[in-house]
Amino acid sequence: NKKIIMIDGGDQYDKDNVVKLIRQYKNEVDDWYISHYHCDHVFALIRILEEEDIFIKNLYYDFNVTDEILEKYGDEDNYLVARMKKAVGENRSKIGNVITPEKGNEFTTDGVKVKILNNATFGKALRILSTHLKYAADCFSSPSPKLSATPSAPAPIS
């Protein structure tokens, strides 16, 4: 049904490829899941929110983390927590719903089920259940075949 479901999205330098991929189908994303705030997961989305006119129907992310936790357990990407919150806040007209997923939540779009497996501060483990998936990361260097994933292992978190 030409639904677009994004999981993470890549680094800032991936933005143009992600935009090109999205616009091959339409100018909106149905569901966009962010597993955690590291640059290779969130920076393309931040730039898309700041620079593009793509609409995101449902944005799933949870960066509700204190400065104390970031200082104790974080890393060089800590600044992206504030940058993401700012990008979302300043671009709410480009986002339908902002959803804070919690452990055990299940979301289904067009037969693709995403289950949140944990409440980790620095990364949500996702289980993705679908009969056909096309992975954006596989599309940039060559055409991507549909991949069978019934059921899948949790999406990797780096």
C-alpha cells in the first residue's frame, strides 16, 4: 500500500539519500522510529526536519534522559538529544503525532508490526514482524530486494 516506515535514518550525510528514497514513493513517512540518539541513527532525521518539507505522520522516539544520566553514561553524541528535541519542537507542523514508545508497546502499519522490547535509555530494541521489508540502507548502493523477515530478530542497535 506504499506505506513508508523508517527505522532510524542514518547520519547527517545520509539525508539526501533518505530524502530521495522517500520521494520515490511520496512526500511523507507514515511511521518513523528512532531507536536512540547516536548520530548514525538520528542525524538525517534532524536535518530532514530542519531543511525539508517531508511530513511525518507518526514519530516514535524517547529522549527523555536527564543531563546527569547523559554525563554519567553518554558520549560525544549527547548534544543530539537537545538538537532532536529542538528540531521536533520547531517543526511540529511537519509531524502529525509524536509518540513516546514504552516496553511492550506494539504498533502495526500495513501488516508490519513493531514491538518495543525494552526501555533502555540509550537504545530501544525493536522487533519487526513482516512478510516483506525493504531496508533503506540496502537501497543506496544497489537496488534492494524484498527481504523475508517473519519473524525478525531485534533490529541491531549500535
